[in-house]
Amino acid sequence: MQLCFIVLIKMLKRVLLSVSAIALSFAAVQSSAKAAIEFPEGCRMGTCYTTTLESKEALRSNELGTLYLINMTTNLYPDNRIEHRTEDRQRFVNYHGTDSVTQESQQYVFCSKVIPSVLFESDGKYIMKRLALFESPSNANRGDHQTYLATCHNLAGPDYFSFAVETLLIREGYTTQFIAATEQLNVPNVLEMMELYPESY
């Protein structure tokens, strides 16, 4: 009887250790899912900025991909390079009333190997920007590419436009024949964009 009791205690210890390991593993996955991704610094017209992808939430999926709502913060500050320092800082402070500004924003990203896209709202309409991920983006579109790659593939840079990234995308099943395009979606709710494509599940 005593031997059976000892064996039972050992089995219970193993079960508890297994449960603890699973809990730690799950916590690590949750922590990783919530980890922020900071994009490389950018500067334009006397203002520099760093943008951070704070969190993402999967809203709906269909045969083509998954639509995410993402939360971002952007820190703005004067261009501190020597040739710009004094003039740009004064202009920035005059406009914002401070030497740094933090902005919060939300955006939609459609993670899809067929139509990789970012979406935003303008005048009550939803605009979809289809991304040509294998082309060098213009300065205006670099942020969209970074946002997509960070959201859909957890890429933290610093180089989002390298051969290694292209190789990753090809391995993931993306086609190199994407054509960049911007289209207005005639839907009152962004979730309805999923109905424009194959049935959601």
C-alpha cells in the first residue's frame, strides 16, 4: 500500500510539472503576441519620427487571408542632425508647443498572399492600398510595407526591403507579380470588405 502511495505521489508531481511547463509556454506565447515592434526612424521636412506597432487583433478570416485591427503610436520630434538642428527645432516647437509629440492611431491590415493590403478610412469611406511587396516602395509607401510585414510576419526590421525578406515572402507563398493599386471600397463597415471576396469562415 505504501509503495502504491509513493508511486501515486510521483505521478502527481510529474503532472504538476507538466501543467506548469504548459502554463509557462502559454504565457511566453501571449507575451510574444503582445510584444511591440518599433520601426526604423524616419525623417521628413525637418521632423523625425519613430512608429511602434503596439498590438494587433484578428477581426475576421476568409480563404484569402485575415483582417487585423492594429494599434500604433508615433513619436514626433525635430530633426536633430547638425545642419537642421536649430531651425527645425524652433519650427517644431512653434507649431506643436513642445519639442516632442506622441500620437496614437488605428489601422487595418489584410494579411493575404493574394492581395496584401493596408486599409484606412477617409471621409467615411474605406480605402484599400494593395502592396507590391517585391518592388521598392516610394517614400510615401515605405511605412505601409513596414506595417504589413510587422503585422503579418512579426518582422522587426531594421531592413524591411532586403533580399532576405524577399526570400521569406517567396517561401511563404507570395507571388512576385503583385501590382500596387489603391481602390475605394463601397462598404459602410470595414468588416464587409470580407464579403467582397470568398466566403468568410
